[in-house]
Amino acid sequence: MRMLRDRWPALLFLFLAGFPCGCAATALFGPEADTGGVAVRVRQFARDNQGSTYGQTLHFAKLSEEDSPTRGREFALSTVSRGSVIYALELTPGRYAPVACEEKRDGRVYTVYFPPELIEATAFRVTAGSVVNLGRIDVHLAPLGQSRDETTAYYARKLGPNWNKATIAQNLFHRNRFSDGVRPHHDPDDRSVAARIAKDLDGTGWTIAPGPAQK
């Protein structure tokens, strides 16, 4: 018994080593024949700049050539995040715009809907084999409540659950958030984001394409 007691730390290590670690990073895969991608970091500021968090999942509107970025009818979702950079690597070629970002925290999912000026400024085009670097997006959050413009109301209805039709269970575990009117900031040339993307995609076969310039 004493021998087991003296060796239990080593035995525990060997026991745990036999199980896969849930915290292991998801591998970034290379391009398929007809897919492209996008990478972006989204920073969300609480009201009055009292702290910030990073988005974990991103919703994109897939746009036809005629669609306005503020009225997309089809949607795509990001695939993975690394070092607070969000990647969508299974997009078919075409036009897209980021419209909302999700973060899981405190047992709830918070969905942040982007204001129309940000959606229009960050619309981009995907080509096969390339990942568009959208840089960094900063948004400032309003208190929990209703949207202040038609665009965020439209996307909240499309992506739901929205604030006035959600069930009690949905309201317990899901929260919609909106911009508080502070002008969002888009930095397409953020160096730390560019460095992270270059590191993550090194050796995967993806090429990196610039996103839309800041307006």
C-alpha cells in the first residue's frame, strides 16, 4: 500500500494521458477544390469601455450580386477560432458580409448584431484557395435590449431567437446584443491579426488575400 501511495502521482499522470484532452486546438485544414475562407478578430467592448471580450463564432450573410449587404438571405457560419482569430474555411466563392458574432459565457450564448455601416464596410469576396484577412473589428455594446435600426432587427429575426419572440428557455440561455451607437472600428491592417493568420495557415496550402480597405 505504501508503494502505491508513493507512486500515485505518476500513476494518475499515466491514467490521464490515456484520454484525449478536450482543450486541444482544432487543426486548420487546407483548401478543398472549390472553397475559400475568411479570418477576422472581433473585439466587443462593454458599455463605457468597462472591459472587452473576443467573439468566438461569426455569422456571415452570403450575398448574390444583387443583394445589399444589409439584406442577405442565405447564411454561413465560421468553422474554428485560434488565438481570438475566427476562421471560416468552407465558404463557396462569392460575396459575403459578417453580420453577427457569438460568444459563450456564463452558461449563455450572447449574439452581437453588427450595425449596418460596419456590415457594408466589411463585405468581401471569396475566391477558391484564398483566405481573406478582414483584420480586426471593434464593436461597442448597448445594454441588453432591442435593436436601434432595421438592419440589426432584420438579422436578429433571420438568425434568431429574437428579443420579442423567444421562448422562456431561449431567453434563459441566449441573449441578443446590439451596438450602442458608438461608431464601430474596422482595422484591416492590424499587424497582430496578420501575424496570427500567417502563423496558423503556414503549410496548409491557403493563400492570404487582403480584405476591403478601411473607409
